[in-house]
Amino acid sequence: MLAFGGLFLGAGTWTRWAGAVGVLGVASMLVTHVRALRHALREHEARVDELRASEALLAGLFEACPDVITVTDPDTGRYVMANPRFEEIIGYRVDEVVGRTVLELGLLPDQAERERLLREVRREGRIVNFPMRYRARDGRSVYTELSGTFFTVGEQSYLLVVSHDVTDRQRIEAEYRAIFDNASVGIALVRQGRLRQVNERFERMLGWAPGTLGGHPVRDIWPDDGAFRSAREDVRAAMAETRPLDFEWEMRRRDGSPFWARSRATVLAAAAGVNGEGPDTIWIVEDITEARQAAADLAAAKDQAEAASHAKSAFLANMSHEIRTPLHGVLGLAQLAAVPDVDPRRRDDYLQRLVESARALSAVISDVLDLSKIEAGRLTLEAIEFDPLEVLHSLQNSYAELARAKSLGFDFDVPAGLPPLVRADPVRLRQILGNFLSNALKFTDSGGIGLRVRPAGPQRWRFEVSDTGPGIDAALQDSLFEPFTQADDSTTRRYGGTGLGLSICRQLARLMGGEVGVRSEVGRGSVFWAELPMPEIPPHTVPQALPEPGEDDLRGARVLVVEDNPVNMMIAVSMLERWGVEVVQAQDGRQALEAVAQAGGRLDAVLMDVHMPDMSGYEATSHIRRQPGNARLPIIALTAAAMVSEQQRAREAGMDDFLAKPIDLRSLHATLRRWVRVGA
């Protein structure tokens, strides 16, 4: 029997009625359940579709992610899942990774790194940008930053890790760091008014120890608040006007020493920092102290060159006057003296003044030649033995007489300890002191001048020339010894002169190993001094003094004069004949050889011009020396090129002495007396 809905179905009416009713109820309920089931199935299918779509999306993300994604069992360390990026970066296929640990794969050089990672995740619940270095399959290092967390499926925990490859970034950062650390300029990152990063060059430039300046406020690198505010205003003004941030500031190191810096900046973030400290910037700072000094030196050199050019121009204009004035005197007086009916006394006066003009012209030319030789490095000095007192007495005799002519006194003060014989260049000593004395005489109108000598140290002597002239302003004293320079233009106009004398004196003194200088006070006069080394020669080497010169010392001597210039020949012959010398003449080197041969040993001396056509004096002398009996014949060189190199060449050719043109009467007489012994 069936029981359904609490009714018993049996035979009979109740059975038929009840059966009909039951069938209908069952059918209705089945329809309801089927409908509910179909609705549930549709919902289930929708959820399955959603899950499949979500799984497909997650799988797509997992597969396509540019970073490495791994799922591991934190207890065993075995990989459960890995995306394809693992193979691209680390080098292992996914099927080679799943089920194995990092240690088995040899991915971590240091197991302690994994333990540290797990501790960090367990403590914080997650990690972000955790640095980790892997060893790839090919042995190279792969630097990553890890982000990860734990998750649970059922009762199983897993560790999900996303690894971002930063190997290229670290390489680039290392390259930039190397540039930053080793740059030849200072580099500083300024953020929120502080020096967030600085390189060692920046610290050393500012006098800070390496590693001590980073983090300090920018204010700390400025010597005071005023300088800091001024620099800050420069930056703000440039930014407001959109000008480049490029400045030159005088800064100070930590020890207070100043230096010039060129500072250039690039804005990294325009937003103002804390307390309005300005935008984030990176600064390039360069010490330009030497560059600025070089530029200043260049500008000064340019100014000096322009001043020298102006001085030379003024000098040339003055030289024209200085040369033409005595030249006009020479030519004019010569013409006047040549007039046939001129009064004899007037002719004598003309001739005397002509000689003075010629000497003045010679002095000008000598100054120019001396300076040109000094600047060309072609002037050398003699180091011979002489009595310094003779030079000083000679200067005293000459300038005391000139001083008396101007009603001036002359003070001569030489100590008793001055050695009788020293080694130096007497000609240049006379030139230096003569220039000082000439200037003193020129600029002194009343009072007097003086020559004083004092010891200045071992083997050194100080020579001073004083005057009671107008004195020299202190601002002008340093330039007195520069070429083409006088105290001022009015000096040139009033007194004349080339402006070369003192410059030549300085150069000569330095060539001799000494120095010159001046002390002066306006209204009280000046003292020009020269300190020179003059080594003393032991007394036993003092040569026998020559007898005092006389007019008849050379009478009867026979001298050959070799000269190709007729005027020079005439002058030499006239001078020699005045002293009773018999003169033999030759116009060139070949005639000189013939004259010496014809003389047969009856010549007392030869005056030989060194520069002649066909055969020079040097060649002629060499030939003469090779002839029998002429080894001791005195041969004296004559030349207008008064250089020591000429003297050396003359001696190498076999000449005994040297005379510079124009020939001075007294020099010629003294030179011949050294070599000619009449009747000996």
C-alpha cells in the first residue's frame, strides 16, 4: 500500500478519488521542484562562468605580468607556481622550478637572505620593495625588489611573491653614482632647504670633511646671513624672470678662506619646500678662482700691453726729437765750422759744441742698442780684474767738475775697506753709476749730489748716488725702472732723455747678479742705489800699474790701420798721427796681409776692422797668425757691433784686444799703451 500526503490508498471509491487527487498534487509539486532546480542550475552555471572568466583573467595576468610571480610553500620552501617571466629573467623553465626549492636551484647565494625575508613577512604581514639578489642560471646576478604576503587555501598557507627586476636600474644608478662621486665639479641636491646629497668634491671645495655636509641646511655653507639672503634673492629673481640659474658668487670655505664659485642649477620640482625654502634643485658648483685670476691677469696684461704700446709710441716720438736735436747740431755746426772766413775762436767754439752734440747722439744710440741687446738676450758681461777705486775716482773727477759748473756740491764717500782689486765688469759698473750721476746732476738745481759706497754683505757692495732735487712721488717710483718710462711727460719735455737709462741699469745689475732701487721723498731729494757682487782678488795678483799717460808715449810707434771706410780711416790716422805714430794703411783684409808681409816685423800693432768685404778682419787675423814671426804682433779689433760675442769671436780668431766704434780718443790711447812698447 502506498502512503502519500497522509492518505492510504486502497480499493474502492476513496481509492479512486484519492488517487486522482494525489496524482495532481504530485505533478504540481514536481513542476515546482523542477522549476527551482532549473533556476538553481542556471545560477550555478552563471557562477561557474564567472569563476571561469575570473580564472582566465587571473591566468592572463599571471602569464602576462612583466614581473616574476611565484607561489611557494613557506614551510618547505618549494615552488608551487611560477609565471613565464621567471624563465625570462632567471633562466629556468616553470616545469624545472615547480616542486623544487631556491636552495636546490641555487638561486640565493645566501640562505640567510630567505630567512630574513620570511621573518619580515611574518612580522609585518607583508613586504614591499624588499631588496634581494638572485643568481641566474648563467651565473649572473639579478637584482630585484620583492613585494609579497601570505594567503591560505583551506588549511594550507602559501607565500605569494612579486619580484621586480631592478638590475638595469641599479647599473644605471651605479654609473650615475660613479659620475656623482668622481665629478670634477661639486654636485648638490637641495630639497626643502637642505643639502640632501652632496658629492665629495662639493664638500672638499667648501672645506668640509667627506661625508659630513649632507643633511645640513643650505645656510651652513654661507659665511653669514647676509650672504645667504643675497644668494637666495638672486635665485628667486632669476626664477621669476625665467632666467637660467647661473651665478658667480664669492663664497667662503669652512675655515673662512674665500674663493669664487660658478653655480648652475636645474629645478627638479617647482613646488616650494617646507617654510618656503624654494624648489627642489640640483646644483653644479665649480671653483673658478684660478680662472678668474687668469682672466684678471689677462686683462691686466692687456692693459700693460696697451700702456707699453702707448709708452713706446711716446718713446718713438721723443726719440725722434732726441736723435734729431744732436744730429742737427752735428750737421749745422760742421757746416758753420767749414766756412772759410769764420773767426778762428768761433770755429773752435763750433767744433767743441759739435763734439758735444756728437757725444749726445752717441749716448742716445748706445741706450737704444743696449736695450735691444738686453731684450734679445744677446748682451753678456765681462768678469775681469780691476781696481774699483779707479772707476770711482774717474766718476768723481768727471761729475765733480760738472757739479761745480752748476754751483752744486759733490760729496764723495768711499770706505777704506774697499778692496784694491775685484772681479766684475768695470764698464757696466761705470755705466750704471754714470747714469745715476747724470740724472742727479740733471734734476738738481740747488744743493748737491753725492756718491757713496758701503759694504752690503760678503763680496757685495752698495753704491748710492744722492741728490737734493725735487724728489719722486711714491706712486711713480715702481715704474721708474721700466723701459720708455720717466716720472711724467713734463720730465721729458723739460729735461729730455730717452727714458731707457734706468731700465738698462736694472737689467745690467741683474745680469751682474745684483739689483737697483730708489728711495725718494718729494721736496727732499732721491737716493738711487745699486747692490752688486764684486769678489775680492787676493793682493798678490794685483798687476803692476801702468805709468800715467803722456802725449809722447806712442811717438815713433808703427801701427797698421785696416779699415774699409774712408771716414773711419781718416779719423783713426788723424788720432794716431797726433801722438807721433807712423801709420800704415790697408783698405781690406788682403791688403792687410800684404802690408804685414812687407813690414818684415817692423809693426808695433795692428788696428783691424772686423767687418770688411772680400776678406773679413777675422780671416785676415787668422792668416797673419799663421805667418812666421807674427805670433806676438798685437792685433786690436775695431767694430761698430759692440757685443761680447764679437769680442769672443775676435779672441778666437787670434786678436788681442777690442775697441768699439765710434773710437774714443782716450780709449784708443789707453789700449795702444797696453800693447805698444816703443823702443822695447
